[in-house]
Amino acid sequence: MTADLSQIVKAYDVRGVVPDQWDEALAELFGAAFVQVTGAEAIVVGHDMRPSSPGLSGAFARGAAARGADVTLIGLCSTDQLYFASGHYGLPGAMFTASHNPAQYNGIKMCRAGAAPVGQDTGLTDIRQLVEAWSEQGAPEPVAEPGKVTERDTLTDYAAHLLSLVDLSAMRPLKVVVDAGNGMGGHTVPTVFDALPVTLVPMYFELDGTFPNHEANPLDPANIVDLQARVRSEGADLGLAFDGDADRCFVVDERGEGISPSAITALVAARELAKHPGGTVIHNLITSWSVPEVVRENGGTPQRTRVGHSFIKEEMARTGAIFGGEHSAHYYFRDFWNADTGMLAALHVLAALGSQEGTLSELVAQYDRYRGSGEINSTVDDQAGRTAAVKAAYGSRDDVTIDELDGLTVSTEDWWFNLRPSNTEPLLRLNVEARDDQTMAKVRDEVLGLVRGA
């Protein structure tokens, strides 16, 4: 019987519950299909700390080797460590992780050589179709000469590469609390930070894919409460929180206050533009107004794009952009094969803070200029109908500009909001920004009233 992959093959990756929605037998077929679609003679495979990850990644490797590809297993790694291996060795790669999803989930993030993304329009649909066909007909016969499977540790090389991209020579000693959320930051942070003048206060560094302390999603305020308290009690200079596969990084200042990823995007953009004058910086359409402003002030060209890493990476490649940032704390670097790495963004923050005597809150104030609502989700039965109602309510006003690059964006001189449908759930996602808290709250409540029918 053909496997139904519609529930687990997403726009950018594979993700579902193990073993209910997929298992090692399917992982093996994915490995074979990945090699068939990419035409790869060799690939690299890594995995996170989830209980199911070693078995699934091993099965994927067997499937790939059966199609004739040599497989390098790099074992436990963060997603950006897998991207490093793909870029450094020039090989397509597969990372077994479900990021911040609960323990019973697992998934595959795939890329071509040089960490180029494999998504719905760049090979993932073809891979899905092959797996579905083979699950019904049986996998093809192994090739006459199967590939070899070898193991390699890339952690030290990964750390050295990141450290080569940021000038940390003028950095003063800092006390840094890091919450790894029992995810892969507990694996990468000790090695990357080892050579830095940092007093490291580790939290939840034990690799545990059951996430015993809190969900490994730092964008949810509930998941950084422990970090905020520890930063204050330790008198630390800052705190860092990584998600489960450690490709995203969230920053907390010395007061324990969370810093907007838009402010981090602006800070890093200014630093990258100092290295690459006149460069292009990508930002998605729900980052703060401060991002394009800072880019222009530093002589760069801001480029606005849709939400989602595939769009960011496409624009990075198309424009030759030096850097890109998203509201979700994904940060993309040309010097890192256009891939996202929260660790490199964290190093930029450490370098910026450590090269001057002020506090982090003082440093980022220049990049945090407006008041934002954060992302607010509303469950609705009719996404299109509710969006149309909001558009109608604002469309007749002379002072607004409307665009529909990604959902509905309504802008004035003093505020803007974006309303986007979720691709996977019956949700509308609202982001609002204004020049002051009162205006932001007024616009937020007006739009939510229309969305929720209140």
C-alpha cells in the first residue's frame, strides 16, 4: 500500500510523529530517493538528540548507500553544523531533527551541495513522489556497487569556521548564561565558546530529546523564563537561548529582558555592512521598520521578501546579499553559504557588546526604535474571508498603503500590520508595529476584532 506522505512532507522539510506517521523503513526510502533526485555520488548525514534520530538517520544512510552514494555520518550535530559540513565538503546533506517540536516528532531537513535548500519547488516534491511509488512497488534493486558509509567528527572544524568570520580580538570578558533547552546547543556551545573570554553559565546542556525542562522554542516567552531569572541572579552580561536543533538563537539583555530578533538583525546588518560596504541585506516583511532604516544608514541596500527560509535563501542567492534576518530569530550569512546559523549571530552580539563598555540594553537601544506586538495567532474557519473583511475595512482609507506580497500588509506613516494565513493550520497570524505603545495596542485590537468577529 502506498504511504500517505501528505501529512509529513511540508513546504521545506519532512516532519511527523514517529512511528505513527513515519518510521525507519520510510527513512530508508527517503535516503534512496534523495540520492536519485540530487544525483549525488556522496552525501553527509547528521542528527539531533531525539531518541529516534540515530535509527532514522542510519536507515536514511542505508537507503542512500544502496543507490550508490558514499555517506559521511557526522553524528550528533546542530542543523547549522550540518550546513557547515554540506558547504565545507561540497556535499548534499540531510539533518534529522524536528527542531522545537515535542519528543515524539522527528523530521529531515535536506539540502544540496553548498547548503542550497531542498524545498517543495527544488526537489522535495520529486523525493516525495518516489518514496510514495516505492512504498507501493517496493524499493528498486540496490546498485551493483553500493556506497561506503563512514563516520567523521566536524564539530571542531565547524567552530573554527564560525570563529574565523567574526573579529573577537577586542572582546572584554563577559558573563554569559546559555539555555540550550536540552537541545543541540549543549553540544556546540562548549566547543565554540572555549577560546572566548567568556564565563559560561550553562543551563539544560544535557542532551535529552524528551525536553524535560521546557519546550526548546525560545520564541515562546514561557520558555525563556528560567533564562531571564538566571541572567538576573547571576548578574550576567546577557543570556542566549537556542532552539532544539540550535539553528535559531534568542538574546536576553542584562536586565533579563528579551531583545527583538529585528533589533539583532539590525545590529548584525550594521556589522556585516562594515565588512562589506554597500552590500544588500534581506529582511522579511514582518521585521521592524528599524531594519531597513539601519541598513540604509550604514550604506546598504535593504531587500524585502516573504516570510520563510526558502524565500530568504533564494533572494540571498539572487541578489548576492551579505546577510538576511527574520523575526523568528533565523539569521542567514553569505559567508556561511547563505544558510542560517544562530551561533554566528550570537558571536556577532558577543563581539559588539565585548568591544565597548556599555550594557547590552544600551547597545541595542539604537536598533530597537518602534513598538511591536509580536506574532498573535487567531484560529479562524475562513482565512480568506476574514482577511478580505480586514482589507475592506482599511482599503477605503486615504492614509493607508496596502500590499499582498505575503498575506495582507497595511501601512501608514505611524503604523503597519501584516495578516498572514498559516500554511498548515486554520490560523491567521498578526504582526503590528507602531511608533508608540498606545497606537500599536489600538491597531492590534482593531484588527483582532475584525479577525475574531468580536
